[in-house]
Amino acid sequence: MVLTADFSQRPLISLQHVWKRYANGTEALRDVELTVPEGDFLFLVGASGAGKSTLIRLLVREEKPTKGKIFVDGQELGRMKRRHLPSYRRKVGLVFQDFKLLPRLTAFENVAFALRVLGEAGRVVQARSKDALEVVGLSNKHDTYPREMSGGEQQRVAIARALVHSPRLIVADEPTGNLDPATGWEIMQLFLQINQRGSTVLMATHNRDIVDVLRRRVVAIDGGQVVRDDRAGGYHEALAASALRA
């Protein structure tokens, strides 16, 4: 049984009977329904291959659903024309497990690059990049290269890069996966602060301790289907629901 939390805020994300079938016949998602209200903080959990990464690729419009509809901020992604993708992706901040920083650019340049490719004015690039580094606590790393930073610092730069557009939605895929536990907790505190500032956060994770302690919304995926949606859940509870369903 899927336990769906009752939210009163307007939906930022809405998946309506979404299926994703690949050319080899694999069904990565099966009839997924999910609503994420504005300002929510959601953990997406499940075993490797359960469908989490596919869902994320659909949300950032790297792929289209085979069936069903996906709306983000009122826009149907499946019908979105390619020329509108840059504008849409400015609304979504992406954070990955492996940071994906450009090694030959400084912290500031990595953050600024996301604006420069869009042709923003120099003064806008300077001001927003500086502000983003301040938010993540790295004002003193302005001219530092990724190889000179710890993993936690690199992830903070990656988060600053995601924030530089002031996105309404942050999608994080295993953001603590390459970090030690203490640093992982520091990064999670940063995500909580970002959420408090108004951004919706959707985070795929295998970090059981973080999910269990924070007691935020937990959506569990198993076999391409949502098997649990709990307003204040734990990782083990989500897995237990999946096992019962099997």
C-alpha cells in the first residue's frame, strides 16, 4: 500500500501515470504517480536499479517518458521543445555524487561558468557567483582549484553552481556518496538551509543514517514503482514496505 502524504501547497512536480520503457524492453518505471509540493524536502530511496536514476533523468528532461505526463512548475516536460530546455534547466539546480567540476577552473570560475554559457552580463556573473559561494561558506576559496580542495569543499562548489540561477528545484543524486560521514552531515545541513530559503529539494540517496535521523518525506521505489510515500519516514521503513509488497 502506498501511503501518500497530504500536502496543501501547490504542486511544483507532478508525475501522472508515468512509464519508461527502454528499447531493450526494460521497464524502468511503471505507472508512477507522484506529487511534490513547492518547498518540500523529499528523499528518494530504493535499491540500485529500482528506477531512481531514471526518474531523475526524466525530471531534468534528459529523457522523455514512454507514457504518462510530467509537469514541473506547470510545464509538461514531454511536450517541451528543445529550444526551451535551457530556460527550463535554469529552474533546476543539479548536484551529483562525483561533483562534476571543471578541473582547470577555480571555484569561482566553475560557478560563474554556468552563467557565462548563457551570456549573462559580466556584473551579473560576478555578483551571483560571489553570493553563491558565500551561501555555501566558501568565500575564502574563490581562486582555489578543485585539486586543492577536499571532497566536501568540492561538493560545496557544486552546490554553489546549482544555486547560482536561484532555482526553485534542487535535484541531488547521491550528494554524500563520496564523502565521509562527518562531511556528509555538513553537506546535509547545507541542503536543509537551502530548503529553508525556499527551494524544493529532491534527493536520491542510499545514506540510511541521514534519512532515519532527519525524518523528512521519503518516497521508496522498487521495481520501477512507488511503494511507499511517507511524510516523515525512515529508510528502513521504506525498505520494509518494499519487501512486504514483494
